Amino acid sequence: ADKKETRGFEAEVSKLLHLMIHSMYSNPEIFLRELVSNASDAADKLRFEALSKPELLGDDSELGIWISVDPEAKTLTLRDNGIGMSRDEVVANLGTIARSGTSEFMKNLSGDEKKDSQLIGQFGVGFYSAFVAAERVVLTTRRADAASHEAVRWESEGTGEFTVESIEQAERGTSITLHLRESAQEFAEAFRVRSIINKYAEHIALPVHLLQKAEKDDEADSWEVVNQAKALWTRPRTEVSDEDYQAFYKHVGHDYENPLSWSHNKVEGKLEYTSLLFVPGRAPFDLYQRDGARGLKLYVQRVFIRDDAEQFLPLYLRFIKGIVDSNDLPLNVSRELLQSSDIIDSMKAALTKRSLDMLSKLAGDPEKYATFYAAFGQVLKEGLAEDFANKDKIAGLLRFASSTTGEGKAEVSLADYIGRMKEGQDTIYYVTAENYVTAANSPHLELFRKKGVEVLLLTDRIDEWMMSHLTEFDGKKFQHIGKGEVDLSAIAGEGNEPEVSEADTKQAEALVERLQKALSERVKSVRTTTRLSESPTCLVLDSFDPGFQMRQLMEAAGQ
Ligand code: ADP
Ligand code: MG
């Protein structure tokens, strides 16, 4: 197996590479951020493995990244002395896309380059972004626990194939050389690379060294460290710039856009930990996949322990990204301990509260909040069933379309609604429907319109299910206006007690009887009503009947 092999990329990689090159041409420098980010992850992983196998560090225990350019050869090289990769890992990591749900995601691509380029953003760009700047990439790597003759050389032009062969390499870690495209020669210029690296290195906890060319022939080139190399979350908030927070988010969130907001907190007392939580601006492709990536990056006393630690936040906050660094957990924290421990339980409760507070604060900026809500509002709704203790807080974060705002945008909060209630009104009224147009034209709304009483219009697939978990807010009960008896007589205003003469009543009785007979197979009963003023009839559900959405969900589930 140590012979040189030529292998094809998985079809998905080729597709992704193609799209990436098209979507990133206007911002090619991003590849540097991705490669620095990977080197930092590789150092984290080595430190973690060295906890139980200190010999892995050997006499090369100063972890770092070294970056150099060669304008004549038109190359840029990044080296790290992190964990490195075995031959199998190279083939798996740099020949396929290992993330679950990838093929599902790829099916959603339309073939329209513009649209698809945006989707790629949800996926994260990663290592393959090197090909945005490089026409050929050569990577050599030796895993920390492998012998020097077990190192690997990987090479590709990013067009469909790559080669792998086993080689000798004395040092541990990974070195990546980019042979730059004609259009990307700027990345072979030291001053250009330095200015980019300054931007992308400050939040990295690892020293980033840049090669300084000697000015005179008789001097040697020298390495210069360009960042503080201190874990960003250990620095006081006042010393971290917004740009650094944003760059850090892109590193931990695998996103290339900025987050909507963040919350950085150091907790001292019975428990000691630091958390740095982010609200992304868009949903990742696997948000609704059962095995999608979720959770925080866990550190214990600054040492990276694992990605995707799901134990620190409830499922309905799975969109939150960030890190938590504990001083109380042991460095050899096991999966079992993470699953059941008082420390984890109280951290989870506190981080949940922290996240919800961050969202309440974000709601103060309606534009950003609308972006958040469009991406994650549905997921938040799951919280009403999942997190009883925080039900009110979650309900307060919900936004609805309403019969009085008239635009179909989910922008009315329950507090807004209550603030606009009519004199004598003590119930929050809502209606559910397939979509906004159906809801807004519901005959059930007629009486409410007449009386000027606002009705929330719920059109998400999960809204009926959600309302089975949300029965009260701020002491006010909810009522579906298409279910059971609706009594607005206590509310001041027009539309009360329509006058009905005896003759009308008689006539109606006869009609009701005939309709009852004719429809006996299809409806439970036929009644006269004062709730309509324009439509002649409407369908009403009994108070405890499942609604239309619920019926559909139940049918879909085969019930
Ligand atoms: P991600 O970082 O999101 O996992 P990437 O495409 O950036 O995705 O990298 C793919 C994988 O390749 C990484 O998860 C890692 O296992 C491996 N890898 C990339 N760069 C390095 C490196 N410098 N050292 C060790 N492993 C690396
Ligand atoms: Mg990466």
C-alpha cells in the first residue's frame, strides 16, 4: 500500500470543489483562514491525545504554525506540528466528505450556480478552499503516533483525482504547499500574506510564525510570531475586538459569514467556567437531521477535549455555536461523566438561560431578530415541549403574523399582542392554517375584525402541535378561534348581540334541520352562529379536536 496510488475524488467532492471555486472567487483569501483553522484544530487534537500519551510530543512540544512564501516558485506553504494524519485518514479526509447528510444536501443543489453557491456557505468551505488559490496542492503529513517512514504525500489539482504515496518525514504534523494560480499570485507576496494573516490569526490560540526574508545576503531568514497566541475566551471582554469575536466564530462555527450576536462570560464561584456563545445568521444544512452536528466545543482548563459536546444545551438550542471551558471537570472527562453529572446539569441550566437572554437582547434589534427568526424560529418552538422551566421565556421570544399587521411577516410578540388587547379582553386569540393567505381570509376572523380584536395567524407546520404545549402566557389563556364557542360579548365595541327576530329563528331552525340531515355523515352538528357577518357558513372544530395540521401530521405518521 505504500506505492503511489491515483484515486478519484468522491463525486460529491468534485461537485463541491467546482461550486466552491465559483462562489469564492471574489474573496479568495478565505482559504488562508481555513488552513490556519485546521492547523489550530490539529494542535488541539494533539494536546488532547498527549494527555494520555505524553510521549507523542517528544522534544517538539512547542506547537505552532509556520507560514512562508516563495515568489519565484509562486508558492505558499503552511506547516504545523499538530496531530498529522495517517494514510487512511488522508484518503478519508481529503478525498471524500465524511459529514453525515452530505448526499442529502447535494441533492438539494439545483444546478443554478448562483443559488448553489449560497448553499455552499451553509456547508462550510474547509480544506478544499485551497483550490480557489492553487492550481496544485501538495500535502505531506505524519501522524504523531506513526514512524517516520509512515508519512504520506498527497497531491491534487483539484479537478477529479489525487495521488497518495507513503514517504519518509522526520517531523510530526502537516505541511501544505499551494502552487498558486496565475490569478492568485498576490498570495506569494510576503506583505500581502502578512496583512491577511494578521486578520485571521489573532483569535488563534497557537503561535503563527511568518518567515521574514533577510534584507542582506549575509543575514539569515527569521521567523516572526504575528499573534498573541492566547485562547481568545481567556482574554477580558474589553480587550477583544468585534472583529476578533467574528473571526473566532468563523473558526468554531465553520461559517464564513458573521454571527448575529455573541455572549462571553466568565463564571466564578461554586463552578468555574468560561463560555463564549454565538447566534449564527443562517441555518446549517443539517439543522433538521437527526445526526446533524450540534453542541459546543468543550475545553477543560484550556485543553481541547471534544467537538460537538451536546450535553451543555438542550436540543432546541442546537443552533447555538461556541465553546465552554471548564475548570471543574477532569481532563480525562469521559462520555459517561458528560452524560450524568451535577456539574454538567448546572452548567446546562446556566448556559440555557444565557442563550435565551442573548436572544432576548437580540430581539431589541428587529432587523437582526427577523433574520434569526427566519432561520431558527421553528427550532425554538420545539423548546415549549422540551424545556418546561423556560417555557415563558421561550414563548416571549416567539413572533407571529397577525390579523392587524396585515403583512404576513412573523413580527408580533405575545407581549405586543397583550399590550394591544381590547378593554375586557382576557384571551389571546389565534387561528391556524396552511398558509398566510388562507389564515388571513378565514371566515372565523369576521367577528374579530368587526370588533377590532387582533388574532394571531399561525401557519408553520408545527404550530398546532406547539399550541398544544402553550396554553397560557402572562396569565392569559389562548383560544383557537375556529374551535368551540367563541364569546366576545365582554369586549367593548361593535358586533355584539346581533338582533335576531323570532321569525328568523324559526326559519333558521328549519334550515339547520335540513342541513343536518344532508350532512349527517360528514359533520357532527350544524348550528346557527353570530360569529359570521359576511360568509354564510364556516367549519368549526370542537375544543378538543385535533386541528387540520395535526390531522395531516397524524395521517403522515400512519395514524
Ligand atoms: P473541518 O475542519 O470542518 O473538519 P476541513 O475540510 O477543513 O473540514 O478539513 C477536513 C479534515 O481534514 C479535518 O477534519 C481534519 O481531520 C483533516 N485535516 C485538515 N487539515 C489538517 C491538518 N493541518 N492536520 C491534521 N488534519 C487535518
Ligand atoms: Mg477546517
